[in-house]
Amino acid sequence: MVESEQQANNLSKIKELDYQLDNLLEIEELKHNLLEIKEIEHNLSEIEELEYETNNTSEIEELKNQARNLFINFLKEIKEDYEKQDP
């Protein structure tokens, strides 16, 4: 009987170790998934930054065009005023 109790005890320990091994493997997989999630978050952050910079670039270009148009209109007004003064 002692031998069968020992075998039952060993079997119980093996099952517990197998369960712990499964848990460790799952934990390792979760760690790997977490690293992938962090990488994805980093990439999304970079994409958002690039989108922000792109939007700023287009806003800057729009402001440059507005300034250019205002300057052209200002020059036209000066030219018209000059032409009115010239007899």
C-alpha cells in the first residue's frame, strides 16, 4: 500500500507541476502579447504624431498662401493708387 500511496502522491505532484507549467506558458504568452501591444501603442503614437505634423504642415502651407495672397492684393492696391495719382 505504501508504494501505491507514493505513486498517487507522485501523480498528484506531476499533475500540479503540469498545471503550473501550463500557467507559466500562458504567462509567457501574455508577456509576449503585452510587448506586442506596447509596440502597437508606440507605432500608433508615432502615427498620431506624424498626422499632427502633416496637419500642421498643411495649415502652415495654407497660412503661407493666405499671406502671399494678402501681399499680392496689397501690391495691387498700391499699384492702383499709384496709377490714380499719375496724370
